[in-house]
Amino acid sequence: MDTAIINLPDAVNGYVNLVQHVLKYGKEAAPRGMKTREIEDAIIRINDVRHTLPLGVGRGTVPGIGAVEACQLLAGAATPKLVMAVGPMFKNYAEDNGMFHGAYGARTQDQYGPVIERLKKDPDSRQAVVTIWDPVLDLLPDKRDYPCTVLHQFRIRDNKLNMSVYMRSNDVWLGAAYDFFQFTRVQIAMASVLGVAPGSYAHHVGSLHIYEQHYDAAENLKYTTEPYEDIPAITGFNWRQVQDRALSSLTAAMHIDEPMLLNSLHPFEGWYARAMITAIKKNEAKNV
């Protein structure tokens, strides 16, 4: 059995399968002295890219985190204050200037549009690549937030848009639950612009791992018996429209005290803004 190839029908109950797989087959490694179980050179294939946020499985997944990460990628934006309001734990990764060195949206903002044009000109192209890791920036020492994701590749096959992602490192507990969601949201949005259906998703990881402090919680995951939530996708006729819609969601969440902004959103934009606002209000309530 090749434990490094993991096929999942989706990333909801499929996420439970994935975590249990890493717990069972991962080998011990302790980078920086912290004990993990790790699978090297893992390939995770997800068939249903519309259900990739593991809600209802005991993970404690926060929809607002998935929403803010997806919207930043789609908008080509970096909103660190909003990210930290939605997920206060992200403060640990901010630089002294309050920015995230490895923020994805700021790095991809000028890449998705040209990649779409390349695929329009040559639907069979193998050159539709978006690069996140930047050696000029990421070989600098002592940053708190180096990007885990190296690149995205898109291919149109059988009139469907397939997506491959390569990550140098992926924490199956802290990261993968949201990475699958934010990346497949880009896949769905790009497919809408290209006028094709979203296809399969392949997640290639150099080090797929889980830290020791999460073993017990991971072992207690359970399959949901409820129907999966159909989270609306942000789509558009062109990439600028996708960017604008994602930015509108971020703006509404940043202006939490201006309900008119929220009420003006299309329903699929509104889901993302409401998810972020709900997370912010829960965090504020904890601090009262």
C-alpha cells in the first residue's frame, strides 16, 4: 500500500479520513524539537471540489477563516487586520509592522488574470502556473511567515478545469482544513470565467504532518451524518468581476458597523462577509 497517495471523495468526511491516515501512517519527525507524525511526498486527490470545508466533523472549523483566506486570494488583497480579527491566533505570524510576509493574495494578484488568458488561447496548455514562493523574499532570514504553498497549476482536460497545488509543508490539522477550501474556491472561480466545469483537485505536499499536541483532538474526529452545507462560490464573467466581488465581501467585513454594505451584497458574496463578521463578533464576546 502506498500511504503517500490519498484519494478523497471530498474534504468534509474525507478530511476525517485524511487526518486518520496521517495519524496511522505518519512517521515520527521533530523539526525544531517539536514532535510530529509526517508523510513525505504526499498526494491528496479530491473529486468533489465544492465540498472542501470540514464543518460538523468535530474539527472546530471556523467558516470565517476559510472565508477571509479565500477572499484575499480571489481579490488579490492582503488584509492583515481583518485576518487577525477573524482568527486572533494569526497574530503570532505577523511581522513587527503588522503585515504577513507570506500573504498569498498580495503575491498572486497579478497572476490569475494572465493565466486565464493563456488558457483561453491554448486550452491544452501546461504553462498555466501561478507562483507563490519567491526566492528573493523567502530566502531572507528570520521572517515569521514564509509561505507554505509554492505554486498552483491549472489544466483544462475534458472541458474541465483541474488544479494542482504544490506545498513544501502542510499541517493537516491547522492548515489543510482551510487550504483545500481557499484553493478550490479559486479553481471554481477560474472555471466560471473560462466557461468550463471545475474538475479534480490534486494537493502535493513535501511534508504532510500533524503536531503531537493535536493527536488527541484528531483522534476524536467523527463523520457527519448531516447533509453537507452548500457554500456558495464567488464566480464571474471575467477575473476583474471575481476580484471585485471578493473585495466587496472583505470590505463589508472590515466595516462591520455599516450593515448597508452587507445588505448590498449578492447572496454568494454575503455568505463570506457574514462568516467573517460572525467570527469577529465571537472573538469580541470572548474578550468582554
